[in-house]
Amino acid sequence: MQPFVANLKNELFKLSRRKKYIVFLILGALVCVGSALRVLAADLILDEALPRELLVGGLTGENLLFLLLLFLPLMALMGCCDLFAGEQADHTLRFSLMRPVGKGKLFFSKAAAVFLLCLFDLVVLLAVSAAAQLIMGGGSQGIARSVASGLLDLVPLAVLILFFCLVNQLVKGSGLAVLACLAAYVALVVVGTYVPAAGGLLFTGYLRWHNLWVGVTLPFKAMLTRIGILAGYGLVFGSCGYLLFDRKEA
Amino acid sequence: MAPVLQLDHLSKVYKNGRGARSITFSVEPGQVVGLLGPNGSGKTTIMKVVAGLARPTDGSALVFGHDVVAEREPALAGVGALIEQPALYENLTAWDHLAMAARYYPGVDGARMDRVLELVGLARYKKEKCGRFSLGMKQRMGLALALLSDPALLVLDEPTNGLDIEATVEVREIIIRLAREKETAFLVASHLASEIEKMCTHVLVLHEGEMLSFATKEEALRLHPTLEDYFLARVRDKKGSVLL
């Protein structure tokens, strides 16, 4: 376990030293606050004078959609491409490949580092959204539910990270890896949206899977099938990605 | 004495047909084995396999009795390596690199990190980003990373590449001293026979991926005035046998 933890710390350290992640986090926070300001500004211009609770009461929940479908997948994509294809391209992958750590531990610690990056970003941006909602007079309604939903949606996000890790093993060059991950993600989301029959089978269809958990009674049987599908995708992406990474030479 | 490194018919052949074929030799504690051969002779390939960067296509490489592929962690625990150009992150400082590497070796602390930086002459630049380093400084940094865990086997591919005369002598002295005082085993590659001659105890001649000979330096110099002559004689022997 010690080599895994050592490598996980190193991967997190490397990610923390890249300024683009801080810049993107700030931009994400601005978008979260900006969405509330936009509603308030529209209200002011139209002179509607609607109650603040009605205008920004659901801010945290509304921002969740932006976080889950756009921001976090983008962070996951960049993190995976930096830690796999990027390091392979500039030969820095050798730094960790020459250390006494198994390739499986290397592969999964890199994926875990990207997951923790996404978790950190999610927590920060939910906190910013919740603070903005409270400060602008939207009340605390729906905040707890949005936070719980966001945390629940980390499960399908972990599968998406493993998918990006796998794509990174299939292509050479960081630019191509970014392009391949982006194209694959957009294609999967588009297919899932416009072909309803495929939506339930694609893992990207579960990125907002907190919706499945909402209801008076939990549809346990249906949930079990979906959990199985998601776990299956995770297993396939994780094991295929690891097998390809294991054969990688630097 | 048990060998630190044991290669048994090790082959690593790339898709283009280059690499190394059926290499068999062993390295014991305190030995400095110089790999001598022209570019493309398979020196770096052998080192990459020993350092865990490449998988052999046939045969095996055992470090302290552990297979470098099947038992990566125990095999690489005692190996320090500098292969081709050092693997450095441009946006991280020298100290950051050592701190990251130290996490893999439980016994390595800040004092040891300072010590290796002192040893390679980079103590003044420890807070500087490696992206700003010159070629020679990067090479020194690579050496510092290889030395950090005080390994029992050091794999150095062209270790004096990019270094000035003074630093070249310093590196050579470090290698000789560690081999004598700490019984550290070395696998050093160079295409310069004179450099190998000054530091090695054994010499392995490679040509076009084949191992032509493995001998002690004394054996090699018994019949030839320099290792360069020894190398040329081995290559001529091979070409002659092919012509016959």
C-alpha cells in the first residue's frame, strides 16, 4: 500500500503545481456566481421585482448540471491526459516507472489522483454556489440535496475517469489524447441524448444518476441493474486500461 | 557472493529489429561493469530492461534474485538509474523532484536529499525549477535522483553526457568511491572506451545487439594496450567469423 500512497501523493502534487487547474477552478466559480447574477440582472432590467428566493433559490441545484456535464468531465479529461499521454510524450513517465512501485498501483493511483482533483473541485464549486445562493437572498432551500446529489454523482464520474484513462493508453501524444477523449465524450453524450434506447446502456447516461435516486420509494430492482451496468463499465475500462498500461514502455 | 544482477539469455527486440539478443552475464557487489558498443548496439536497451522501463521479449533479468517484470517492487527497491536524458518536470524544482522520489523509499529524509544535492553540486540551485537548468545541470539532477536511495545497483547510461571536464572527473570519482567503499554495483554505458577504461572493473562488448565478450578489465588489457583496441579486435573477430 505504501508505494500506492507515495505515488498518489506525487500525482496530486504534480496536479497542484499546474496553474491551469487553479485558473479553471476560478473560472468555474465565476460561472457559478455569474449564473445567479444573470438572473438578478434580468429581473432588474425587466423591473419584475420577483422575490429573491424564487430567482436564486435553486442556484446550487442549477449549477450542478454545469458541474456534472461540463466542468468535472473537462477536469477529468485534462487530468488524465496530463498524467498519462502528457507524461509519456515528454518522457517524465520514466520518473515513476523507474521507482519500486507496481504498474497496477501506478495506473490506479493516477486515476485516483484525477478523481480526488474532481472531488476537490466539486466541493469548492458547490460551496461557492451555496454561499452565493445564501448571500444573494436565495435561502438555504435545496442546498443539502444538491450537495448530496453531487457527491452521489461522483460514482459515474469515477467510471468516466477510467474511460479517459483507457483512451489515453490507446493514443500517442497529449494533443491527440485530449482530442480523442473529447470526441468520445461528446459522441457518447450526443448518442445518449438523441437515441433514448442507447441512453440507458451508455455510462455517460448516468452522469446525473442522482435523478434515479430521487423518488418516494427507491426502485430497488431497477437501481440494481443500473449499478451493475455502471460497475461493469468500470471493471472493463479499469482492467483494459491497466493491461495496456502494463505493456507500456518508456 | 550472490550476484546483484543476473541476466540470463535476455533478449529485447523492437519492431524495427533493433535491440539486444541473448545477453547473459552477472554483476556482483562492488563491480563496475562497463557496456561498450557503438550507437544502436543495445546498451540502452539492456539498461532499460534492468531499470524496469522495458519488458524483455525473452530470457530474464534478476535483481537481487527478483525478476524485474514479475517482482517489480522488490527488484527495483535497490536500483537507481539514469537512462538517456533525466526524467524531469520542467515546472518543479530540484528539491520537489527529490521529495517526490523520496516518498518511494522509506529511509530517505531531508538530510539525505541535501547530501546528494551537495554531492552533485546542485545544493545552491535546489529551489530552482528544472526547466531553467542547463543540460549539464539536468544530468547532475538525474544523477542525484539515481543516488538518492543509496541503491546497491546503479544503472547509468552515458552519465557524463553534457558535463564539463571537471564534473566528468567528479562523476567518475563518485562511481569508483561508491564501488570501493560501499560495494555498490554499477552498470555504466558509454560509447567512449577511454571513459569506461578509467572506471570499470569489467567490460561487456556489444555490437548490433549481440554480446561479443564479457571480461575483467585486466583480461581485456592483457593482450591489448587499450579497451578501444580490445573492442575493435572483438568486432573484427565477429566480422571475420561472419565472412568465413
